[in-house]
Amino acid sequence: MSSNQMGTEDGIGLSAAVFVRLLGVFFLQNRLSAPQFQTEEPTMKAIEEERMETHRVRVDPWSNGLSLSLLVAFAFLASFVDAEIHYHNFVVEAAPVKRLCRTHNIITVNGQYPGPTLEVRDGDALVIKVTNNALYNVTIHWHGVQQLRNPWADGPAYVTQCPIQLGSTYTYRFTIENLQGTLWWHAHSKWLRATVYGALIIYPKLGASYPFQQQPKLDIPILLGEWWNRDPIDVLRQATFTGAAPNVSDAYTINGQPGDLYRCSRKGLGLLLTILSPLNETGVW
């Protein structure tokens, strides 16, 4: 069984439990508020009134309340049907990577550079367990995700959480709400983001579409980055010590590859890209 299926069943199971509990509460309230009948022997007048009552249409207030509560409970349960919970394990560790004819041990996630691409739908939830096996403390930031009710999952070191230390684990839990398109995640401690990053693709909800007249037929995430022939943390330390600007990178990368114009680079398919993207009000980060 896949992690997404397990997440879906967990979400539906949780919703069903809440639904049953709501029914129990409403039934209890209605029993307590229902009129109490006398245990005495009925009189002839009472028997006649009860006989006439059977010919009337009777609507009890408590039955209206039960119908409304059932409707609310079913709506609450239906909201979880299409949403999924995605489970991922991120292991932050050093791995050998060769670029520009040299092999360096760089900090990666799961030994990948760039890191894993996460694919979800609007409304889905993410549970990401991050284990730090690297030499540096680390946090992960989910760039562009609105952490409305769980800011502790945002990731900036010493702002919303303490960094994850060597040998420690931290689990991020958050829900994608009202978002579509391609974002990215990256380390948010020092310059580890130079190599610790990846794409976060958010598809529309099932049955929905992108807000474009012509729907995209193919998604290819493009991640722009830089490559240093040194440890990026050492580059930052030198700049901090001297007070000068950091040394410029040795290459620019697209999806982790320097491209044909750099030595020892992998030859591949050339693409001519026209990027049309209005800047948001806060600028590009």
C-alpha cells in the first residue's frame, strides 16, 4: 500500500471517527432535551387526545436539529474524501557529486542534487520527517507555502524553530491551501540552500483546473542554481571574516547541471525558454 493511500485512509478514518462522535453527542443532547412522559396510568381523556394525535403531522424540534447535525457531519466527512496525506523521509547527508571535472562531498537530501521533487494537489497534507546526518545544523523551508495555522513548520532557523542538530530528527506537518503551480523547498540555515533544495509542484484539486484558458500539457520543473568548487559554508565564512563580498560561484546550474559551456559538463538537449512570470509584490527571493 502506498504512503498516499495510507494517508487517505487515515484521513477518512479520522473523519469517520469524528462523524460518529458527533452523532453520539447530538443523540445524547436530543435524548436529554426530549419531553419526559408520565409513568402514571393514563386517563380516558389522555387516551382520546393520544388517538387524535396520531392523525396529525408532528415535527419535533429535536428531529430538525438531528437532520441539521447529520448534514453538517456529512459535509465535514466529504471534505476529506479527495485530499491525501503524503509521507516523505528526508535524510540530510553528505554525498560525492562531480561537477567541473572535480568531485566534492556536498550536503544533499537523500543523496540527490537537486533534492527530491514533491508533487501534491491543492488541499493535500504533507508529513515530512527530516533526519540530519550532516555536519551542519539544518532546517527546511517550504518557499511560498502559507503556514496560516502552523508557523512552526515554516523552517527559518532561530525564527520559527531551532535547527535540527546532527543525529536529530524533526517532522514537518502542513497542509497546502488555495495554492497551485510550482514552488520550491530549500534549507534555511546559512548557505546550505546552495545544494539542499528541490521543487514542490502543486496541481489543482481533482476535478478542478488551472486558471488559464489553455491548460498545460507537460510540467518540467526548472531549478536555477550556482556551483562552487569549494564548500559553500567555507565561502560564507571567508566573506564574514574579511568583510568583503562572497566569492562568485564557478558556474550557474539548471537542475543541478552547469551546461555545455562549462568543462566536463554533461551534453544534453538544448532548450530555448521564454519565461513570462510577473513578479509578486514582495519581489523574488
